[in-house]
Amino acid sequence: MMPQICAENGLAREDIVFVSGIGCSSRFPYYMNTYGFHTIHGRAPTVALGLKIARPDLQVWVITGDGDGLSIGGNHLIHTLRRNLDVKILLFNNRIYGLTKGQYSPTSEFGKRTKSSPLGVIAQPVNPLSLACASRATFIARTIDKDTKHLQEVLLRAARHRGSAFVEIYQNCNIFNDFAFDHLTDRKVRNERLLYLEHGRPLTFGADAEKVIVTTGRGATSHFGVATRSEAIEEDIVVHDEATGNDAYTYALSGIDHPEFPVPMGVLRALEGPTYEEQLAGQIEEVQRRKGPGSLETLMHSGEVWTVD
Amino acid sequence: MNPAAPGNTGYQSLENVIIRFAGDSGDGVQLTGSLFTQDSAVMGNDISTLPDFPAEIRAPAGTLPGVSSFQLNFSSRDVHTPGDRPQVLVALNPAALHVHLADLVPGGLVILNEDAFTPAGFKKAGIDTDPREDGSLAGFSVHGLPITALTLEAVKPTGLGKKQAERCKNMLTLGVVCWLYDRDCDVIETLIDSRFGSANAELAAANKLALQAGFGYADTIRLMPHRYRVEKASLAPGKYRRITGNSAAAMGFVAASQLSGRPLIYASYPITPASDILHELARLRHFGVLAGQCEDEISAMGAAIGAAFGGALGLTATSGPGVCLKSEALNLAVMTELPVVVVDVQRGGPSTGLPTKTEQADLLQAMFGRNGESPLAIVAPQSPADCFDMAVEAFRIAIKYMTPVFYLSDGYLGNGPEPWRIPDLDTLTPIDVNFATDPAAFMPYLRDPETLARPWAIPGTPGLEHRIGGLEKADGSGAVSYDPLNHENMVRLRAEKIERIADDIPELEVLGPQAGELLVLGWGSTYGAIRTAVEDLQQEGASVASAHLRYLNPLPRNLGAVLDRFDKILVPEMNSGQLRLLLRARFLKDIAGQNKIQGQPFKTSEISERVRSMLSPGSTRRARA
């Protein structure tokens, strides 16, 4: 799938780099015939930072997982997103540590029993999309491994986005967390439990799209609810806006979850904004316009210089 | 103003003078010191300075913690240290006298601002009795001058308010000192004008009036029966400026970028005492320097690696605690064999330790502080000026050998200003960069037969697409390999690559007799103290030599032979004996250590005393070779 996406973007494979951390997800670069860097646990965004600053001409993908990107590397994820560095971050979320054979991860459900939590996890799971929103990411999306068509659409959107693109991919782990998302993707319940987002369209779900997400209350007291289309007042029905700069909307949308709500799938946010490397180049251009290109000779001779004959 | 004709005051010639200016941190002591330093430099003296100001937060005026000082050693011969103990102390208030008097040499000269020696002044300094009357100053040559009153009188024509007028008293003091050392005020007047600029012409005028008044006063009262002269030193001709190690390093890295034609990407996280490198480089965006502050030390290391992977010069700087955080990522650079440079401006440890104090205790961390067998190159500048040269050298080695390079500076080098003969950029050797481009014979871990460096194959090059990472590599192909023999081979290859750098660095130079009773061997910022101590002893005829290691891994090829030529070896270090440990293990020699772990640099006298104690009684044995 990735070669197609890269090809559709008109990129030669030598101009693409996949940077990964450590974990099952991070084997990814070995499956590609582009340039690749399999770095260390959690630190792929840091290597991507230096690479992208050095080489804005490259398309850089960061491949991470729920442990790599949200636990050991959580700090780097936050800061990469807020910089709006032009990298595409794919976070494969299987809600478990697979490579180390089955410990709980930052996205494991509360109470989940694993090898390292035999009596159940006693911390709340991180919501990756909410974290991305709080980190002021300009592109936030979610998709799922089993729905390859949707996966491809979302990755294509991410590839085309200018700036940090954050994509959470629900990923089954057939060894250590099998059926992790079957409660959402099972054919019988899929329509009820997944909320496919389309920009400018009402948030609808259900077998016949008969249910809607509504907003109740106004201003600070507003929150989302579920109603049937026939019962809902038209102006209460939430119309998806991926281009809004309103953090409150995106944050609220990122937070709705099973079982109270269907789970959002697709592009939650896609904002235009200057990238980190563009701004860096802009600063250089601006200061060179004012001061001229720096002269090391002049710099070395600055301050109080004296001559010995 | 011209210096007064000799008249009834004669001149006494001195080889060097160590003078310390001390006052409240609001008294402009640092400015006074640096102006007199500049004047001494222009007069042709060799100079070395030690500015010492209170910790970050300003203490109340007049108190002991608020005292700021500036020591200058100006000399007619080469100097390498600011000197151990001043011969002259200028004290602008009782607190300054109290803090610094103990350092003054017996019989030393004290110049006091008498106007500050009041009961209120004593109270602020927490002193019960007047030191001028309680015997504290016995044995010194004391000159109390009404400096505040003279200053107010002198700057009256400018119409400045009392508070601002009083702030010129440092210049009055400087005028007195100029008279004492037979200095013209012209150079300092020019410096005052350039410091204050036309926008503050009034202040500049007031400062100049105070300066002239001080000179005139000393001349009128014939402060001393004779004045002093320190003749010119024989210095290499050229243009000079003062520079700190951190500034010199920053410029050196920019030079490396220009010499290699590759952009410099500097990623770092603020940490004392390395932050000034970040500040210096952040100002240089118009040079195309991409200096950025990262979210943490790890990110800074990762960004440097990413930059190197992309074909730029990847640089990061930190201090010990930051090195701890960077270690895992630095090991990735060892495994992926990418050219990055890590600057460690060492400070007192362990843990947060003594952030503002100097130490040399990260050598073993640099050598071994990573999992697995993880060799890399280590260089260590020996002086602030050398920080420039070694910055260029660090990247030359990193690129030629495709290896991370540790650059071990320390707080004393980083913050210590010293004269620097500004190098001519045209004389610096370009750094060759040869990116791989030919897909035909390309393998990511195919090594250069001479250097064992792997190719630098950067993304964007068609046909060279490959994957690298932290997993063990198959020799040549670079594919992930768990093969036992391959692993052993790769561990040996990585070590051999670093060892071969020894063929490409200068041999260790011995100063003094090339063989004999004792060699004092150092590294890093102890250079000045060691060299001065050893030169002094050589003048007394002792069979002692000094040598300084600027390359710590690999060590210079001739080091073993040098060690064999001396009966005894002494290694002074600001740690418990880290270089000594390495040398003993490598050369199986009984090497003595002199170890000072006080967050303070060595005094020359400490080293001379130790050397004396190691020399055979009455040793004036001459060099054997």
C-alpha cells in the first residue's frame, strides 16, 4: 500500500525515508525499498527532526506504536506535533506490548489483565487523538488495519498534508491481544460502533445512518449526545468540520468512545499552517536580508581586537 | 592624557603583575578588569584573566556574597594561567577586602576606597571591627584613597546625579592603577567611547573624567615612591582578541561547516555550563546555522543523528547529566557509524552536582558510558583558544572515520576568557566530504580499506536506498545479522576503526627535556597550570617535562614511547584519577596521580609543590636526550 501512496504523491523512492523506533510497528522500514532508519525506543521523532531540518526535500514518515510513541517516546510526540514538522506519523495502536511478549501499554483498557498486570491495569488509557489535539497537531486522523480501503484513503490524505500528520491505526495483535478491535469491526456491529467522518456532513452512524451525534447545551456547557435522526432538532446535529481551528470541537470529537458513542474514524482535523522547516528557512531568509549572509571572518574579528607586530 | 614624566618617581621593571579588582557586583568590577586587560594586551603584554562573579541571583549590595572580582595576570613572558595569588588587591568596599585579603601575597599592595570603610559598610559586610585598625592589614602596603569623594568631585561638570556619578568610581580606581603601571589613559578612553557609544556620550564623558582624575590624583600625591613597568612579551604577530572556550567552540564548529561545505545543525537542551554554545549559535542564523532548542537531551542527540543521516554536520552540546540521557542515542550513532559531535562541557558531579563549578570527571563516561562495546573518538581542547581548533578537528575525524566524536571541554575552559590569536581562515585545511553515489558497488557497510569508514550514503541518492538501525549489522551488506562470528568481527572492526585514527593525529609533544626524571602529563583545562608549574621548575634546573593530551581516544601513537623515557609520570586531574586508570591499564606503568576534586582549577603552586616532592633531592639532573 505504501508504494502506491508514495507513487501517487509523485515521489521517487530515494526521496522517501521511513524512521521507526522499537516495537512490532518499528520493523516497518525493513519492508520498504526506500531509505529507512530503525532507531531506538521512542526516539524516531527526534531523528526525524534532524533529518527533516537537514533535508526538507525528503518525505519523512515516522512509524511508531502505542508503547513506543505514547509511553517511552510520549514527550517527543507532543513536541513534534506542536512544531508542525512536516513528517507523517503512523501510530499503530494494538493496546499491548507485543515485541516484549504481552505487557500492558499506555492504551490498554483500565482493568486489563496482562502478564505485567495480573490483577488488572490500574491507570486510565491515553487517548492518542486527544493527546494530538492538545499538542496542536494540524492533521489528526484514525483508521483501522482491517479496512484497507479506508486505511489507504487516510494515509493518502496524511501524505498530502503539509505539516505534522498524526494517524492512529487500530492494529490487531493476533498473538498477545487478538480480537482487540473486533468489538468495533465485527460485521454485525460495525455500523453501530464506528463513526465515519466526512467534512461538511452530519455525524451519522447506524445500519441506515439513522443515528446522529447532537450537541446539547450551549457554550461551555455543551456536550455531545446521541439521538435518532427523526427525533433530533436539525440545528443540534453536529456537522463535521475538519478545518476548524476550534480546539474544543476537535477535542470533544477525539474523546467520544465506545460504549457510550461510536468511535470516530477518518480525518478529525486538517489545518493549513506553516511548517517548522518553512519557518526556519523563513527566519534565515529574513535575517540574511537584514544582515547579509554571515561572514565567519567578521565574526571572529568582532569584539575588541588588538594587533601584535 | 600623557603619563607624567618620570620626574622624582622612578620605574621598577617587573616580569609580571597579578592584580585583582574586587568590589560589589554593582560596582563595575568586571568592566574595570576587562578594560585594564585590554589595555595590557594593547601594550603588548601576555595576559590571562579570571573573572569571578557571584552566583546567578544578585545578593544585597555591600554584603560578602555580593562581592565580584576580576584577576589579571599581565606579563612580559608567556602566561598560561591567571596566577595563584594576587600581588595587588583593589578593594572598593569592606566586603571585598574581607573576601579577598587572604589570597594576597605577603607584602602585597592594597588599594582601598576609604569612603566605603564606614560603620554602615562594616555592618553590611558583617564585620565587627575596622580592618584598617584591627591588625588585619599588617604586613601589607596599604593605600586608602577617598575614591567616592574624588569621583563625585571629578564628574561634577557633567551634572550627573549623585547615584550615577558615584558609579564612575571604578574608573577613578582604574586611573590610579594606570598611573601605577605607567599606562597612558588613551587606549582606555577609546574603549570607554566604544562601550558607551554616542547614545550615552554623557556617561562616557563622566567615566573619562573619573579615569583622568584618578590618574592625576595618584600622580599629584605620588602614591608610590616609584611606578612599575611590565615590558612587552614576545608574542606571535597577528590579530588578537579575548575569547571563552564556549565562544571559540561555536566559531570552530561554524568553521568546520564552511570547511566541509555542509550545513551545521546544532540541537541542544539548555544546561549549565554549555548553554552559551547554544546562545552563540542561535545568533548565527544568517550563517545558515540551524541551531535549535529541543524538548530534552535525548531529542537533541537524536536530531544530531538525523541531521548526520541526511548529510549535514550533526552537533549537540551538554554537560554530564545530559550525557547520561544521550548515551543510548549516542550508541545508535556508534552502531550506525554516523558523523556526529557531542560536546560535554564538564561540571562537578555526580548527579546535579556542582553545576557552575568545573571538573574533569566525565572521561570514563565518554570512554565507556554506553552498553556493549562502543568505541568512539574523544578529543579534549586544552585552552579556550584550542576550543576552536579542536572543534574543526572533531568534525574532520567524525567525517573521515564516520564516527561519533566526543569533545570534552569543561566549565573552566568554557567560561574562561583568554587571548586568542585569530586564525587566518585561508590557512585551515578543507574537510573532504565524499558522499557515495555509485549504486554499482554500493553496500552500506563496505569499508574504506585505509580508514575502515563506511560510506556516507544520504537519502535522495538514487539506487542507494538502504536501511540502517541499532541492530547488529552484517559486515559489508549492513543487513540485520545475529550471526555469532559476524558480531565478534563487527565489534573488532568498530574498535579497529577508532584505533586507526591514531595514524592521523599529531604525535604527543613533550615540552622540556625529552627524557628524564619526571613527566607531568595532563589533559584538558589543566594545561595552563601544568605548563606554568613545569616551566618554573625547569628554570630552577629541575629535570621535569610536561606534555598534554588533546586526543584521548585513540591516544597518540608515540605515547607509550614517551612514557618509557621518564622515570616517573605524574598525571594531575580534576577527578580521582580517570586518565591515570586508562594509562595504567594500557601501558602497565606505575603512574602517579595528583587529584583535585573541589570544583576549582589547579593552582600552579599546587602542581609545583607536588612535582618538587617527587623529584630526587637537589635534582638538577639534565635531560638525557
